[in-house]
Amino acid sequence: MSYTRFCLIGFSFQTLYVNRQMSPILKFGRFHLDRQNFELRRDGQPVKLDRTPLELLLFLAEHSGKLVTRDEAVEHVWGKGVFIEAESSLYTAIRKIRQALGDDTAESQFIQTVSRKGYRFIATVEEVRSASPGPTVARKRRLQWIAAGAGGAIAILIALFLWQSRHPAVSRVDSTRAKAIAVLPFQNAGSDKDTDFLRLALPDEIATTLSYVPSFSIRPFATTSKYNVPNLDLQQAGREMGVTSIVTGHYLTEGNQLEVTLEAVDVANNRSVWRDTVSVAASDKIAMREQITSRVRQRLVPVLGGLSAGQEGTRPKSEEAYDLYLRSVGVPHDVSPNKAAIAMLERAVGIDSSYAPAWEALGIRYYYEADYGEGGPTMLKRSDSALERALALDPNLIVASVQLIGNRTERGELRDAYAEASALLKRRPESAEAHFAQAYVLRYAGLLDESAHECDTALALDRSDYRFRSCSLPFMQLGRPQRAMEFVRLDAGSEFAARQTALILLGQGKVDEARQTIQRASDIPQMGRDLLQVCLDPKQASQLAGAAQQTEAASVAEGDVEGWYIAGTMLSYCGQKDGALRLLRRAVGQNYCAYDALHTDPLLVKLRRSPEFSGLLLAAKECQNTFLAQRDSH
């Protein structure tokens, strides 16, 4: 980065600060949206809302009464050309805003959904100068000092930057505990949009390199990819993700050269501990990778307190294949783009079959096609084959290991899944993903206490991974609703969270709250929204049998064994005994043992009174005993 460009960045930051000081507060209803402090308040009290939905709310409120298209919203909040799962990310942000505002989609007071187009903020918005008393004299003096020192501070930052560019920082992160690290999306500092795919591809390479260090716990892509805005508050992001260090950076293409700058930040002390820059020919991505991974292994790992750089893994051999792999990294997992990513990765492994990460990525993409697309069992077998190929080339790929364990578990191959999960956990005891994989197998085996213990350990190691949300199931089934909700909140605003929260509330006897919560779920039959709405409204009793049949048929067609169990518990709660028994028997027959859950799940109270329940319980016990015998024999 040139001296001139760095000065412009400093000027932009100062201008942004001054503008925010002068910007008015937006008032609508009982809410104040404070741009200066970037805070939403209701009746003067702060309302918790994550940064991304808060950015979106501000954008919508500033365009009150006007239609904001989906593309406009995504471009404003996430950036133009950024690879994100736009539909799910935008939908989740809107959900969180509505939840914070207490906005009912049926009778919205604030945000109107315009079908297939976007959103409109419909509340009256006023601009006010302040929502609280003015600054004290002391605060005014502090602001004067800040203003007077801004130029000096920028000059110091420039001097530090120029010194660090010649002398990369080597301060060591002072911690003897397991190191939790997040690698955030990079910023494209140039105008070449064709290289936008590197925003996620570069962090992915760095995260993979760091994952080989046994003492490191690396936050997954699903957690870090949302932190993709410029001028991010790294300390706040670090606290949200529960990490000790953040690695970030930017890159610039000028002429035929690609320059990549890397930086590591100690979250606790909010200080940069390492900075380095690599420069390669823009067309030589393999050389870029070699330089970056070498700097990370030799320089960054020691700075972050790594005990060992670990093994290196495989290296790409073909420039074309590696470019296809890098471009696939940021492609969304929604059904249509996922197919495109599969085609890219199939070409990549066809050209270079020796690069393990490409096989790993292909295996995960196949799984998404099997689970959410039209691939079914055939695509799930391809997922297995690709993941097994990846692990044969590089046994240390933890994501491939966890995914393969999940595949085997969902097919009822509990013995092999448990053996692989135990081996992974032995190799990587500090990995939250390894503990979650073990919890997943144990849940299917019906061992709720053991599963809950592994879930607790996973959450202690990583309190931000939304995939741990399914750990809410064993706690709910054990009658521990508060703990279950801690895991649900990892994915607040999602369809899963709406349904799971409603089921937890029903288990507590909070029918009115459950009725309101389930309305936030979609009308997909297997989600159970329509079933529970009819079930919880005596006036709609005549429609209950039809809703139950629809839920059962949709669940069976989906093929998710655990989904059969969940749908069965909903039917049981609603008094649909026959349908509930059919689904639960089907689940147990496919090695979803559920023996403990059948005893304790609060939604099965009615079914336990039926004479057929003892047979179901016996089958679940046999399923669990078979697993325990296999486990004990190893």
C-alpha cells in the first residue's frame, strides 16, 4: 500500500467520525436509532442487536417509505460483488430486526415485505438532534482533545504503518490457554472486481494452515464470513466470537502484481501483534499460496503462541485447478449456486486429483446437494467418496472428518461414526468441532447425558458456531429448557430457532408463547408451523387430522431420520398417536435409538400412556444396546 493511499484511509476515517458526530438520531415509534453510538434504544433502554442487522435497519429507516430491493440491501450491508449466501443472510438479518422491534409479520408496524422484490420501512421516521441530555463539560473537553489530536494520531499511525511494513511486528500474544483464532474476510483495496473471490479464498487458505496447529481452535467459515465489512470493530467482533486473536488483511492488484497484506490482532489488548506483506505475479496463485502459507507457518504461528506448526498437507499442482478451487470457496450453498460450485470442483479434481482441500470442498458440496437439493442417497454416497479421498491424501483435515462422521451417523452407521469421532477427539481434544461430532453420534445413539456433556465442551471451546444449535435437542429432551435455549440462540432468527423455541416452550407448558413463536417459522410442512397452529387453536380442531397427515408425509419424503423423530414428537403432543408411532418407529428402525429421549422428552407425555409405547421403547433399547455392545468391543 502506498503512503498516499494510507493517508486517504486516515482522512476517510476522520471524516466518517466527524459525520457520525453531526448525524441526527432517527426516531420511530418508541425507538431511537443513534447513529453516533451505533445503538438502538427503546424508551431510552438499549436493545441488543448485532452489527449486521443494525446496519440494515439504519439503511431501511433512512429510506423510510421507499422500496429497498434485495440487491440494494445486500450491496449496502455486505458490499458489491461480495460472495455471501444472500437470501439466507438477508432473511436472517430481517428476522433479527423484527425480533428486536417486536414486529409481527402478519400486522407489521415497521418493516413490510414486498414479495419477491424487497422491503419497505413503513413507520414514520423523524430526525432528532439527541435522545438524551447533551454532553457534560468534561465530555466536551474530551471531544476537543480528540479533535485536536486527530491529525497527530493519524501521523503516528502512518509512521507506525511505514515502520511495520519494513519491520513486521513480532509481539507475542500473552496466553497459555488454548488459542481461539478467527480469520476474517479480506478487503479488496483495488478496483479489479474479478479478484473479489479472494476475499474469502485467502482467509480460507490461512485458516486451513492454522488448523494444523494442535493448540489452535479455528473458528469456522460459517462464523467468520459475516464479518466482512470495512472498518470493522475487531475487538467487538473478537468478543462476539470468543477468540483470543483475529487474523485479517487486504489485497491489491496493480498491473500484473498482486500484493497481499496480513495482520494479526490480539483481541484482549486491542493491539496489532504481527503484520506482513507478500507480492507475487497476479497470475501465479500457487506462488501466492506458497508465500502466504510459509509466512503463516514460520512467522505467524509462533507469534500466536502455537506450540508446533504441524504438518503442511498437500499442495496444488495445477494453476487452472487451483484457481477453480479458490473461486468455489465463496460460492453460496443455496441449491442453484451450489450446483455451479460442484461443477467447478469436479473440473478441479479432474485436472489435479492430488489436492486434498478440493476433495474436501467437493464432499461438502455433495452433501448440501443430497440434503437440500435433488441429489438424495446417490449424492450422499458421492460425498462419502470425496471426503474419504480427501482424508486419504491428508488425514488431518478436520472439516472433512467431521462431515464424514455426520454422513455416517445420519445413515445409521453408528459404530463406524463413533469410532471415527473418538479417534478425531483423541487427536484434537481442543477442537470444538471434534466434541460436537462426538455429541452428534451420541445423540443418535440415544445417550443424552453423554451427548449433552460433549455439547457443553464444544460450546465452552467455541461459543459462536451456529451449527452447534442442534445441541439444544438433548437438553430439551432431558427437561433442561434454559440450557437448550442457550444453543438455540446461536442461530437466533432462523427457521430452526423459531421451531425449536416453540417446542421448548410447549415442553414447559407455555402454550401462548409457543403459539406466537411458531408463527415465525416458514410454511414448509416438515417445520410443523401449520400443524402446531391448528393444534394449539381449539377452533381449528377439524383441520388437525389433515395437517398431521401433511406433516408426516413431508417428513418421510425429506429422509432426515432425526426429522422423523421431531415430527413424531409434535404429532404426539397434538394427540395424533398413530402418526407419531409410525414416525418414531421409522426413526428407531434407522438407528435413531432415542431410548433416553422416549423416557424424558416432555412432548411425549400423551404417547407414553398408549399400550403401543412399550413396544417402541423396547425397540429403542435394543438399538441402544447394539450400539453399546459395539462400542465396548473396541
